[in-house]
Amino acid sequence: MGYIPAHILAHLFTYAALLKLSLAKECGLNTSQFLALLLLGNTNGLPIRELKEKLSIPGSSLTFTLDALEKRGLVKRRRSKDDRRQWLLSLSAKGRRLYTQVLAQESKALSPALENLSEDERTAFLRLAEEIINSGSVKYNR
């Protein structure tokens, strides 16, 4: 793959982050709550420690985040069948509906940006985006 200027990638990622922040606000969630909702929406059950690692937040902040999501009826905690010491998190039916709404809103917001691309360009863009996402190589090191 050819060189992609860093400023173009930065603009793309910034646009996506601003969209996420806007959607979080519309849902009445703070950033951690919203990101937890998105991460849990992609799983059938995620261990608490794994969510903590993915969000890169302290345990006390994660507890606050999960308590708030549970209070709103968006998240469920259940013991792992494999390891009774471990708790798994998943979206409730209400959380799943909100997650589906968020995906629809994201799609609606992003569609105009892709409309000017040809079918081949859209296909190539989606393939490259999936490669970037699946590579896990985009990391922030403090």
C-alpha cells in the first residue's frame, strides 16, 4: 500500500472522534460510558478486566461507568460459566436497542462522505478501513 499522509489520517480519525462525542452527548452518556456501550455492542460477553484494558481507565472509574450504565438499564453483569471469579458484561435489551440506534446514526452521518466515491472506491476504502481496524496497530502510548 502506498504512503498515506499523516494529516489525512489525523483528519479522518478526528472527524470520527467528533462524531462519537456528538452521539454520546445525544445519548446522554459521557465518553467512557459511550465507548463502553460501543465495545460491549460488539460482543456477547466481555470480561470486566478486558473492558478496563480497552478503555484504559482506572478500576474506580470503570466501576462508576458500569454503575451508571446499569442504573440506566443498558448493561448487565453476569458470572462467567468458565470461571466463577470472573464477571462478564453485556448489553441489556435496552442497551442493544441504543447500540443499534447509534450505528444507524453513524451510518447516516457518514453516508454523505462516501456518496461522492465510485463503487470501486467505496469497496477499496472499506477494505482498507477493515485492515486498519483489524490490525490493531493504531495505538496511543502515553
